[in-house]
Amino acid sequence: MPEELTPEGAAARLESADTLGIPLGPGQPPAFLRALGERADWTDLRVFGALLAVGTELFSRSGVSYLSGFFGPLERALLESGADIRFTPADFRRFAPLLERQAPRVMTTVATPPDADGWCSLSLHAGGTVEELRRAGADPARLLVVEVSDAYPRTFGLGDHRHALHIDEIDILVGSTDAPTALPGGDAPPTDVDKEIGRHAAGFILSGATLQTGIGSIPNYIATLLAEGDGGDYGLHSEMFTDGCMKLHRAGKISNGGKGQYDGVSVTTFAFGSAELYGWLDGNSDVAFLPVDIVNSPEVIGANKQMVSINGALAVDIGGQVVADTIDGVQFSGVGGAEDFVAGAGLELSDRSLICLPSTFTRDGALRSRIVPWFGPGAVITTPRHHVDVIVTEYGAAELEGLTVQERGEALAAIAHPRFREELLAAADRASKGGSPVV
């Protein structure tokens, strides 16, 4: 049986020089991380994780360093404040082998209290930490700290993937009353641009398709269109389960009947959204949480029937290269699972991969195009041009597969803001016969 401690008591069990592994976002234990932040005696605490979702002083402390696989608002704010935060580029499904290599002495997660049989559901996150949590619990030289709270939904896995830790695997059990972090802005109305992008994207989604949707107003609006539309019989195989996914379920549009992979359930590896979503997920066996190496496997993704992946981007060049996680070379978010789903949907001709973005943004009062003739020095490519299928803006959709560089440039110019089309067409012309678009 585990030792039951307060968050402060559990935090005291770490050495001043130690290593700690934490899950991504909604799997992070809030009370335990806050208690760690109350300590000021760190000399060399190295933390491995991604997408912080818990407010804590820990990462502002001297002697604490944090290696993140995905930046969110908290990472960006901490970085600006001078905290010791580094980024490691990796697909989400590579988090598990990277964590195994690092083998932190202490592993931690949040979970639900044990049921009558002693199982603590891993709630909102399976991700890439499940096996490392178990390895830490089985190793006498390591420590597994699990924070349990009734405020977290009890969710389920499938088959051999139970999506739970047994009480006997846990070294330290921390009780709390914390609720999971709800994403802000989930009820924000879509903009006119969002609506136009959603309308163009929805045209690629036929009844019976298997869907992956990301985070943000555009995927949420696409889900709304599908929920209110005439189509249906959809399946869900999505890295992240969102309010939009819940909306599709509630509208009776999800059957999961003919995906060919995990029929009968919606498949995900983590959920992030509103408190309403978390309440809907509690005890809901229609959704299966599986480890990310399964959910994000391109081979598994591609084996789904009529797979349609929907992701975002920050910029695209006329060759079709996509920048999705940096701005002017500065880390903004992370690779995540976007590339896995773009690649997975590219394995079958009947599948489609949609990358959606507004055609412009405003900087220093000036209108700028997100579709550019070429990327400048320091640009970091997220998705290579040969993986890209469809780019969608408010002006339409450009289907790029099988096109020459010149044809790609022309197709992208047609969905760019009219103010920028001429320079894009000129660059596309320069790129004819394998030439360079660069002046």
C-alpha cells in the first residue's frame, strides 16, 4: 500500500538535486506541483514535461530547470521572465522513448481516487508517460507520486490498455480537492474568417469519415458545422478530445461503427477543454484513452476509414512547407501530433489532411500574409512540403498533392489575400521547371 502524505510531505521527499517527470497538460498534479514550488532549496532539480497547465512557483526557482516538449502560455511567460526553460523538438509519440531514456528518479501524475478494486483512473491524460509511471512504481530506487482528486473524471482505456494505475503500484498517494484546468475562451464566438475557413474545410468531410480535430476556434467551428449539418456516421480518432468532439457526440453524429480501428469507441490520448467536457467524460465509456504511441501512430491513423485530419498552421510558403510551432524562429508551441496525423492521413488516397489558417495577420499596424513566397533565414519547418495535402484559408482550399512547385504557388496565391497574390504568382513563375522562387 502507498504512503499517504500531504502535498507538502510528498514534496519533501525529493532531493534538492533530483529529476522529475511530469505528464503533458491535464495529467499534471496541481497540489503537488504547487507544493514543490514552495521549496526554495533546489540546487539542481531537472524537470521533464510538456504544456504546463498548473500555476506554480517551481519553475521560477533558482536551481530548477525544465525541459519541455511543447510550449504553452505558461512556458512562454516563464521564458520571458528569465526562467530556465529549454525546448526539445519531438513528435508527441516520441515523448515516451525520450522519457524512458531520461528515466527521472521521481515520476508523478494526477488520477482519480481508487475504485473498489484499487484502480486509479488516469483521467484526462494517457500520452507518453503511462509506461514510465509503471516503471518508476516497480523500481525500488525510484518514486511514483500520484495525486488523487474526486474532481477529476473517471475515464477508461480499452483492452490491454486499462488507463489506470493500481494502488499497489503507487509509492506515495497525495489527496487533494483540485479540479482540472479548464481551457479559457472555449465559448468565444467564431469570427467571420473562422466561419469561411470552416465552410471550405467542411466540404472535404463526407459522411462516414473518421475525424481528428485540433484545438482552437477553427476546429471548434468545423465541429459545430458538422454537428448541425446533414452528414453523420462519423468516427473519432483524435490525439486531443475537445469540446467540439463532445458536441459531435451529443448531436448523434458519432457512430464509430466502421472506422476499421477500435470500432465502437472514440479514441484519444488526452482531453483538454471546459468543465462541461470533463463532467461529460466522467464515467463515459464511449471514449477510450490510449497511449500516444498507438493513437498517433501514422500506420494506425492511416488504417482508419476515410481519415480526415484537421490542423492549424502559422505560415506556408509557395512550395507547401508549413511553419506551425515557431514565429520568426522563436519557439511558440511545439510539434505535438500534427505531423503524425498529416503523415498518417497521407498513407491512403481516400484520406485527407487539412491544414487551416487565416490568410493574414497584423503586426505593428501592417497587414501581413501568412502565405509567403519563401521563408527567411531562421525559419523552422514543422511539416515538409511533400507531406502536405490541402491548405485552407477564408478564400478557399488549395489541393497541393501531385502539383509542381509552380502549380502549388499558383494554387496558394488563389487562396491568399488579394493584396499579396501578385508577388506570390511572380515567385511561382520563378519556381517553374525546378527554379528558385527567391529573388
